Amino acid sequence: MNPLHSPSAPVGTTSEAPVGHPAARRATESPATEQPATEQPTAEQPTTVPTATVPTAAVPTAAEQPAAERAAERRRGTGRRAARRSGGRYGRLLELGGRGFLPIAFVARLPLAMITVGALTLATAVTGSYAVGGAAAGAVGIGSALGGPLMGHLADRVGQRAVLLVSALAHTVAIGVLLVTAHAGTDPAGPAVPLLVAAALLVGATCPQVGPLARVRWRGLTGGDRQELDTALSYESTADELTFVLGPALVGLLASLLAPWTPFVLAAVLTLTMVSCFAVHPTHRAAPAAPRPRRRAAAAPGPGRDRVLVLLPVLGMVAMGTFFGAVQNALSAFGGEFGAQSAAGLLYAVLGISSAAAALSVAWWPQRFRPAARWVASAGAMAVLSLLFLLPGDIVPMLAVLLLVGLPVGPTMVTIYTIGGDVARPERLGTVMTMLASGVVLGTAVGAALAGLVAETAGHRGAFAAAIGAACAMVLISAALALLRRRDH
């Protein structure tokens, strides 16, 4: 006789433990006096005994679990706490996002990382003019800076899924228009430059804003858990850095091996497939459209101090973009002095890899190190370390400097996105996140132009001075926000 079903076992005990298992021994060793005699089955009183198999319900992902339930789990200290400890902090993101979310969101943001360099390469190839190529690349950046906040605003109003699906289709059409404009001209001198630049502007304006909208989803998925949010935003910054290293590399590889238009074909395919998958992924429920009453409240102008608190992170991202653009142009001038101007992209990738690795560390920073203080500290480190740009006289020392300077860059990006989400109204979260991303794009264009002008007269050290100035400006912006936030406490 199976000991789990012996008469000495309490009626209703359910287990599937094998014979000899500790659970089985505990069941057989339970005293018979624990069950009242009147509850034992008799021949005259049939009793239905529960089945021994207990079905296990599928554990919903964070995207399918209401925020109130997630908060209750945290208060009880049960449920997913054990899973979080066993899976690690970044393993926890797989549980929160559900199946496929991380790889889908990573690949879906690649088109944005490809189109600027792609426009530069394509326009230069079809016109033979670096000036036209630069104008086309600048138009993509301006279009993205203008279209990004509009997409964020629409996502706040109607939800992310519809906005992303429409923008994926519109972006694919815009890429087709750009390719037709670049190759359909009959003029031997090449395509009409104004039409080419306008098409590049349209490509930038319609590009789906996957990175900022993914950050909005993480805010809902983490349910207010600061440690999980820091981990998610650290991952997002690392993903952005890696895609902006991988994207230009893909453009260069495809353009050199096949043709200058092939990177845009790949971007269109990725947009139609992966952006659409990102749009319909269940995590979109974590960022629902704001109810109509909240939209009316959001339409009303808030207090001036609240607007300043949102403006400061955006200005911080403009300063960050200016730093990036100035460093890119300065590295180009630096490489040119050694006959290795084409190596500027590889040198800049070293900064990106260092920044991406450091961004991951923010998940382990102590919670008592508040975001405002983190921004001041990391921006100060950027300003101090960027002075090292003035020292190298050869490529190898420059590589070491880039590795060092990149260390505070990633944490700074993570922190600014954290602060931007903290100070934004919930019904404007998508708008603010896309404004932060657009600030980087706009600043990059400003920094590249400014450093280019300075490099003409003062060489690469003058261009690096522009990057140092941008880092110092960020210190001032972060200090202003820290003072405002201190008054809240």
C-alpha cells in the first residue's frame, strides 16, 4: 500500500512526492489524532477525497500582472523575491519583460542607429559631395529630434502599440522615398540636393523611438521598485550604446561589400518586423494610454518649478549629445594628424564600450546614493577625466584615455533618464522620455558642428576643448537640479 494513502494519513492530504521522499515520510508520520474521528469516511457516509494532483497555474509576467498585485508581493516579501535572488538582478529583467522582450527591443532599435551614418554614406556616394552627405546626416538628426517627442506625446494619448505600428509603416515608406530620390534622378550631376535632404529629414522624423518607449514600459513593469528600475535603465543604456556601435559598423560593412543603399534595405526590414513585434509585445500593457481626465489635467500648464525640473534633464541630455558630437569630430581631427582619419569610428567605439560596461554597474550602486547626487558625481567625473583628452600625442595613449573617460558616461546617462522619469507626470512620461532621447540627437549635431569649426583653427585639442566645455555645462545643470530637489526634502 502506498504510504501516502495509508489509513494513518490525514484525509485530504495531497502530494505527489515519491515513496521515501521527506515529504512522504512527514505525511505518514503525522499523528492520527490531528483529524477528528467524526470526519473519517464510513461505509454509510461516502466522502469524496480531493485528488492528489494539484494543477500549477502559469505565473504571469509583470506585463500581465496588475501593479497593485506586484506592490502587494513586495510588501509581503514573498512570491518573486526568491526568484530574484536566484536569477540575479539582470536575470530578473527576463521575468519582468517576459519571453522575447529583451532581444526584440534590442534589435528593434538598430534602425535608429543605422540611418544617420547610412544617410551620410548614401548621399556622399550618389552626389560625390561630403557637404551633401553631412547635410543629409544632419537632416536625419533634426527629423529625429522633431519627430521623437511627437511620437512620445501620441503614445501617452493613445498607447504605444498603435503609434509604433503606424510609425514602422511610415518609416519604411520614408526609406523607400529616400532610395528613389537618391537613384531615380536623370540628371548626370546627381539627384536634386534639396529633395534628397528633405527625404532624409522624413526618414529621421518617422523613425520609431524604441529605446525611450522601452524605458516607459520598464517604469510600469517594475512597479515602483527602485532597485529593479535602476537595473532596467542600466540595461537600456548599455543596449543603446551597443546598438550605436553595432549600427554604424553594419552600415560600413554592407556599404563596402554590397552597395550604399543596402543598409537602408536592412533598416526597412528590421523596422517592419522587429518594431512591429515590439509594438504588439504584451509589455505594451505596462504603458497604457492616459485616461481622458488625466489628459485634460496634463494639457493644463503645470507650475513653473515643475517645468524647470523637466527642462533640466533635457538640457543635460543636450549637453551629453554635445559632448558626444564634439568627441566624434575631435577624434576625426586627431586621426587625421596621424593619417588615420578613417579610424575615428573605431576610436569612438572604445568610448562606447567603456560607457556601456560602466552603465551596467549602476544596478549595484547603493540606494542611499540618490539620483540627484549620482548625477552631480558622475558629471563631475566626466568633466575632470575629459581634461585627459588634451594630453595624448599618439593613438595608443588616446585609447587609454577613451577607456577612462567612458567610465562615468554610462552612469550619467542612466541617471538622467532616471531623474527624467521621476520628475515627469505619469501622463507625460512618453513625451519626456522621447524629449531626453531627442536632446542627445540635437546636442550631437551641435557638438559636431561646434567642434568642426574649432578644429579648423585650433586642431584636435581645440575640438576636445568643446567636449570639455559640454561636460562642465552638465556639472552646472546637475548642480541646479540637485539644489531644487533638496528643497523638496
